[in-house]
Amino acid sequence: MERTQTGLRVERNLLKVLKGLAEYLDMSLGDLVEGIALHAFEGQAPFTPETLGKIEQLKAVYGLTLTVADAHRLVEK
């Protein structure tokens, strides 16, 4: 396997939640994103109910209010 560095742009509060979740799961942000993508590609949910609870806590802490309905509709300020 070969990994590459990327300049991925992500909404600020979403990134904070992802970083917090990666820390909670004791993995790198890259490993978390890879896992989410691979699960999505196979139509599988990437998180356990316990992890989903932690995500809700992190969303509240970091003020993340975006939902799946916002996907592909975000406009930069």
C-alpha cells in the first residue's frame, strides 16, 4: 500500500469532530477517513452505537450542526 499527502479542504467544525473522534479511537485522522470511506464504498455503517454517541457529544462540543442534507450544498464565506 502506498499513501499520499493531500491538501483536502474540510469544513472547520467537521474537521474538529473528526480529529476528536480519531483521538478517541486512538488512530490517525487519515486512518479514520480511510475507514469511513471504505465502509461507505461497501454500503456499511462505519460506527458502533457507542461511537455514534461519542460523535454526538463531539458535535455538541464543537458546534457542528451540519447534516447529510447539507452535503454537496456548502458555500464558502
